[in-house]
Amino acid sequence: MATKDEPAVDAPVDARTLLPLPSLDHLVEQQVRGYVCVWGGEQLANETAVNLGPRTKKRLGGTYQIFPRACPACTRDAAARVLRVHRGSCEQCTDDASVCRTRAALEQLARDGR
């Protein structure tokens, strides 16, 4: 644990969890279950699907977990959109973008889609 004089070591940023998902009202069961791309609806292969991490959703007075996945192309597009917003709103990026770990993670995801 970091003391008052030592900076805390930040955990790595998983940019996939920063990507907003479409409303559950607009998803079909196969998208919620991760069988098809959550954005484009394309059939996914286990070898190439991008796991977007478990998400807790509220619906019908309760909460539950969904496990969305996406294709790399849609993941790159979503990461690029989030990156554009991040660059314009992150104080760290304004001061020194080279030390913003969120930006670096989003840039890699926008480039690689994985």
C-alpha cells in the first residue's frame, strides 16, 4: 500500500470496459450473450471475438450481468470514438498526453481492435 509520500501504482487500464454499449432495449439475445457483435450483429468466432468484459445492467426492476463481445473492426471504431471524446476532456492529456494511461490504452485498442 502506498504511503502519503509514495504515489499509488495504478492498475492497468482495460480500455474495452470503457466502451459504451448500445441500450439493452436495442439488443437481441445473441448480442447480449456474446454470440454476435454487440454493435454490428456479425457472427463471432471464438478465435477473433473481442471480449468487452462483464457488464452489470439494470432492467425490469433488477440487475444482471451480460457478457458482450464484438468483432475487432467494430471494437476499433468504438475505441476511436471514445478516444476522441477522451482527448478533449482529459486534464492529463491536456498537460502531458504521454503519461495518460487511459489514452494509451484507448489508442492501442483503436489501432489493434483487441
